[in-house]
Amino acid sequence: MKVQKIMVIYKYKLGDYFDKSSVHLQIGAKILSINKQDNEWFLWAMIDPYETKMEERVIRMTSTGQLLRKVDSLEYLSTVFDGVYVWHFFEEKQRRI
């Protein structure tokens, strides 16, 4: 009989208006969304609540029309409409050697 893995969705606070922010998540966490709630930025991730090992995940925020550097190391996460602003979120992927 195959044991099914149990996951849970948690919310993590990010910086208010940031270019780069980091969050510590359980190894294997899947980032689901980034958005504003009560005028603060949050990230929602699906995690294994029994995983004890953590890793730092680096999130970059940019606005429409802004130049992006090192795009080969970025993975798109989300776009958020915030009044007259449109923000785009990326995760910096670690290069493994």
C-alpha cells in the first residue's frame, strides 16, 4: 500500500516594497502565489509539515518596463495588479555545480 504524502499551504510575509526578499521554506516547498493582503506582501507555498530541513528562497520583484538582469537564473512566479502598478515576481534559482 502506497503512503500518500501530506502537504499544507502556509503563508509567509515578504518585504513591503522590495527589489529582493528572501524567505526560509521547507526543502521541496512549492511556491503557489504572491499577492497583497491588508496592504502587505505575502507568499503562499505548499509545504510538507513534517520536513525539518529548510532552505532560503530568494524572490525578486520588478515592475513593468524595468530592466531585468541575470534572467537565465530567474523563474517566473506571478504577476500582481496593485492599483496603477503591475508587479512581476521571480525566484532566483541557485546554480548547481
